[in-house]
Amino acid sequence: MEYDLSRSEKKRQAKDIEELGRELVELPPADLAKLPCDEFLRQEITACRDMQGGARKRQIKYIARELRQLDPAPLLDFLAARRGSHLKGQLEEKELERLRLNILDAAITEYQDRHDPDGHFYMDKEAYPLLQAATLLPGFDLTAATRAAENFAATRKPAHSRELLKIIRAAAERKKFPAKGK
């Protein structure tokens, strides 16, 4: 089962990229000169600095449209290093949350579609969201995540959902800060 982004999620992601554009426009000229992007984008950001009101909003939306065609990671890293921006961390957290919701959605769907309503529910460990999380996060504990998703699907208790998010966050931290000696 492939998980496409909903229209609302695409809009939320577009707003996040727009926020990136807004932060880029606020950069001082010295930092703007060092921005890791092409000259065209740098000129558009510079042009936006002199605008006010609706024109500025439209220009930021145009910059965001151009940014959606690029990999935002170098720009996010630059903003975090130069300006102490928390935007990169916020976007990473949203991605982890999206992974959690996809896993829970797959578990709930499997739970509702099972053939033996009286038997214990076991989630398919080959479910696409679980495999996606394991691919994106090499230290992902598949067994614990599957158990948390199964428990949530059967009981709908938020504690199991939070447990799954902790497992995903732990894997993301291990990816970000690999253990020494490995």
C-alpha cells in the first residue's frame, strides 16, 4: 500500500517551504552573498528585500515555488549555522510525525480488515510504512514499533502512539549521532 501525501499535507509542506523563503529574505546582505544557491534565486531574494505589503508576500510565494524544485537541506543547514534557525529541526520532527501516522494508519487498516476478530492481532512486518521507516532510519527497532502499532490499533490508547513516536525519534537520533566504533 503506497502512501501518497494528502492535499492538506502538501499545503502544510508548502507553508513550511514558504517559511524557509521568509527566513531567507530576512538574511543580511553578507550572509545572502554566501547562501548555497544559484544566482537567480539570490537575485529574487534580494529583490524581495525592497518590497512591502502584498508585493512582498507574492514574491515570497514565488521564491517558495522555486525552493520546492530544489533540495532545501543545504539552505536549512546554512540557516541553522548562520542564524540559529530552528526550521530544520521543526521540519525533521514533522517528517517523524508523518512516519508515525502512516504506521498507525496501516496498523488500524490491518486491524479492521483482519479475518479473526476474536484472535490476537499481529501486524504485517512487511507493511510499507514500517519498511519505509526501517529504510530511512537504519537503527529502527522494527519489532518494538510493530508491537506499539498493534497495541494502538487494538486499544486506541495514546500511550502506544507516544511509544511508537519515541521509537522513531530514538532511531532518528541514532542516525544523526551514530555510535563511535561502528
